[in-house]
Amino acid sequence: MKRLLLVALSLTVVTAGALGGCSRRSAGGGQADLLQIAETRGLTPEDAARAIKTFVPPGGRDEYLMFASGGHSGQVHVLGVPSLRLLKTIAVFTPEPWQGYGFGADWSEEALNGGSSPNTDEQLRWGDSHHPALSETDGKYDGRWLYINDRAHGRIGMVDLADFRAKQVLHVPNLMTSHGGIFATPDTKYVHISSKVPALKGWDATKGQNVTVDDHLNRYAEIYRGYSTFMRIDEKTGRMNLNQSFQIELPPYTQDLADSGKGASYGYAFINSYNVEMATGGSAHGKSPLEVGASQLDFDFLHIVNWKKAEDVLAAGRYTNLNGIRVISLGRSAVQGAGSGRDLSVRLHVFRALRCGDGGGGGSEVTFRVPGSLVPSSRVPRSGSPGPWSGSVVPGLMVRGLGGSGVLRLIG
């Protein structure tokens, strides 16, 4: 074992020397010192190799930056890869005294105030950051901006990667929450955010609207809706422009992860969902728990949204204004599969059935993967498998699933 460890350490030292041959850094220890450290700590040759592969010396740079959501801290964490050093913590939804964010020292307090609902005087000062999205050019990360959603309140924060500071926090109308529905289109024309838990349709407390507990339970399908939101991005500043943004009304399912089509699938957005049963729970009142009610059917739905077609609908004035944003109604946009009897003039929203749990999805001339929430797996259909919709050809969809983090490669 000692001989194997010595050989392994010799190889790693030689490798490290070859990689740093032009460096002026002096060697701080010989092979004997390394061997002694490894033996003292009970390290194997594999352990030593891993250490060399991930080590970045002081003053050195990682090849990649990983932008990870900070959850209830309301922050974004920047880590180097492969070292996994914490390089920066970016305050977005929460004031940070140690970096002056939200305390009047610069624009940050104004940015935070912009994320509060106009229907209340309360200024939000916390968030639950989830699923960052990097800006893109021609479908590739370009390192300009980063966008992150607030799971607790349905907001979006915008970070300028020129200085790694949040410049805008925006309250998205008609949304209460959002989870993984954020992505940038391949040219960052839009950044998308979709609702997670549906919101009261057209709710505006300032107009005296009120809803009883019975309304919540018995009229859920009628008075609740989700929204697929496309925030227009200023191509020079990266900021979101609410006046040029729009929403597509969704059924009151629970929408979750989403992404944009690329290449031949450009112009389409894909959003998975669950609880198509529209269960409301009520275990405290002797009814089935929400999780039980939301697991009764074999299939949930994948929403397929043609946002390019939506632009045509908006240009024709076929929308309504709802709480300060243009909204295309569900009745105008949805097609419940082929053979449904509906013959809408605009097919910009299609439902694709997904088996509950494994989240598999597929369709004619389509290749995509939709990981499930109950089972950590996905299915990729064979080419030519039949799809449930008519006239919707979405070939060659390229889906990236970064979960709670985005990765940006450093060049130069």
C-alpha cells in the first residue's frame, strides 16, 4: 500500500509540476512530506488524485463559475469549479449590512423596493431564491446577466455580471409564488417565470374583493389560475420592462420546472406541472391531505407554449390588461390535445400528458426529457413516437436542466 501511494503521489507531483512549470511558485514540500501527510490522514491514491484535480492555488482561477441559489437567505452564491471555493455572495432579495445592500448606500434600496407589491405599503425584505438563469446569445451563456426567482413571492431579481450586483427586483403581477419556471430565451429577448401555486384570478384587494374559505375549496377551478410570464429584457441594460411583457393564462394546476426550446425548437417554452386533479387538501377538516388528492390520476401535463405565436396575438390586440400586464386568456390559447373538438384559430398553448411520478414525455418529431418530482428519472422517447397534438412540430428540442444552479465557463 505504501509503495502504491508513493507511486501515485509521484505521478500527481509530476503532473502538478508540468501544469505549473511556468509558474514562479516554489515547491513547499517534497514527496516524502506528501507521503507522510497522506499516511497520517489515511488517504488512498484515489484521494490524492482527487485533491490534485480540484485544488486551485491562491491567486489561481477556477475554469468555471457556478451560480447557486441561496434559498431562504435570498442570495445567490458564486462558487469556483473545480475548487468549490465560495468566491462571492450576491445579495438579491434580502438586505445585507456587511455589503451595504439595502441600506441607502447606493441603488440597492430602490431595487429592493421595486420588488414589493403595489397593493400593499409593506416593503418586502426577504425572499427564497431558486433556480437562477444566465443570459444567452444564440443559445449559449454569454456572461452578461443573471436572473433568479423568489419562490416565496413570485418575484424576479436581475444581477449584472459586470460587477456581480443586483440591479433590479421586480414584483410580477398575478403571481404568488414561482419555483423552477425561470429561464432566458436563447437570445434573452425574454426571461420567463411561471407560477407555482395558482393565484386568485384577477385578484385586487384594493378594489374590495374578498373570497371566503368555502370559495377557496369549492370554486377552486373557477377562481384560481396560473400564469406563464414572459418578461421583456432591455438588450443594453438587461433590465426587465413590464410594459412590453406578457402572460399566458394557465389552468390552476401547480406549474414547476420550465425551459426554452433551442435550435429547431426556438419559439417554444416547456413547463411541467402536477396536481391536475386541482386538489385543495383539508386534512384538518377530515378530508384527504393535499398530497393524496394530487396523486389520484396517472398523468399530469406538460405545457407547450408557442411564445412566438403569442407575439402575433398581442400584435393583433387579442389580450386583456390585468393588474398592469397584458394577459392572453386560457380560452384563447389552449388546445387540449388533438381530437378535443376545439378548433381555435391560434394554437399557442398545447397540453402533453405526462405519467405521474416519472415525468416522461415525448411526441412526434420531438425529443425531450422531463424529470419527475416523485421519481428522480426521466424517459426519452424513440424517434417517431406518436404525439397527442396535431400540427405542432417541435423537432430537436434541447433542454438544459441545471436545477438550482447555473454554470458559466471562464475564458481567458
